[in-house]
Amino acid sequence: MVAPTKGAKDPKSWDYTRRERIKSGEIINRLQAFVFDKNDSNGKPVVLSSVQVNAALGLLKKSLPDLKSAEVHVTDNRDSHEDWLAKEVARNAVETAVESGILNTKG
């Protein structure tokens, strides 16, 4: 069994326990209720000051990974437009040749 690296899912790590204590889901729900003019559990509209919104966003930045810096590598195996067009022209030429009897596909 591999020991966890310091700070990564080590329950005794300061960063890990702090992130676990931040209830990201509740913060997100509260911000969404505010943005979309929904009511809270008591039936009252959610009202947040700019300070509360900034504090909530600051906590989310500490508890959730920053996706701006995530690298995404995509391999595109599709044909280029030129390759597709050449294949389509060839396919149409073969169909036309077969239909006109120029090309015999039967043995």
C-alpha cells in the first residue's frame, strides 16, 4: 500500500481537513438560490451582500480544484475536411460509374 503524499488525502494534513470542513455543496446551493431568485428552506428569498458573495467564492476557490489550469489533450481521429471531401467525391464517382454501366461490380 502506498502512503499518501503529504497534503493529499491525508486526514491529518492541515489542507485536507480544512477542505473537508468547507461545505462546498451548501455554499453552491446558497449562491445558486441567490442568483436564480429562489427561496431558502424557510420560504424567504435568499439575499446576500457583496461581502457574503465574495466570501463564498473565496471558500469555493479553496475547496474546489481550479479548472482554469487543467490541461485537456484531445486526439481528433476524424478526417480533415479535405480528406472527407476527396472520399465523398470518389464515392460519388464510383456510384455514377456503376449506375451508368462503366464499372461492373459483378465478378
